[in-house]
Amino acid sequence: MLFSALLFFQSCRVYYHSSVTLEQAVKEQKRVKIKTKDKKVNKFKRVEYENGMFVGIKKVKGKIVKIPIDANEIEKLRLHNKTLSIIYGVGVSIVIAYGVAFIIFLATWDLNLNFDGLGY
């Protein structure tokens, strides 16, 4: 169970809070998260500009798929924050590991408290 929790948090991705343009996303060549005006969320490995249109690159069932992006439908486009993703994944994993170790420590520690002479 501990390892599955560690794997889960290692796969979390954090995105910058501020929105960028499609042109900036193409230039950065980073993962992106796009929220459309109808509240749908799409995540792409990167955005490219091909044949006069923007396309999102996504891997579906092991194959690379290019999905057209309508710039007029974008509400928010956020770039992947790799540094914070690593810190978040490692930090949460460490906290979980120490938490589990502390629980095991408390469960196996002999808490033989002696209250003699305290009036109880």
C-alpha cells in the first residue's frame, strides 16, 4: 500500500498558475493543460504549429496523436512546472513514508507508563 501511494504521488503534475499564449506554448515545448470555455480539460505533451494551425500532441494507447486546438475556445492554457512537480512528488512521498514509519513505531513501542504516586 505504501508503494502504491508513493507511485501515485510521483505521477502528479503541477502546472503554473498563470496562463500563456499558444505561441508561448509552442516555443516552450513543455507539457500543457488547456481548459476550454465549455470547462473541458485537455492535457498534451506539447503544442506544435503545423500547416497554419495549432495541434496538441498526445499519446493514446502507445501512439502519438495530433489534436487540433481552436484558439478561440481556450479559457486557460497553463505550462507544466517540472521543478514544483518534482518537489511536490518527492516531498509528499517523504511525508507519507515518515508518517507510516511513525505509526509503526507507535504501534510497536512499549508504552508502559507508570502513574504511581500521582494520586490516580
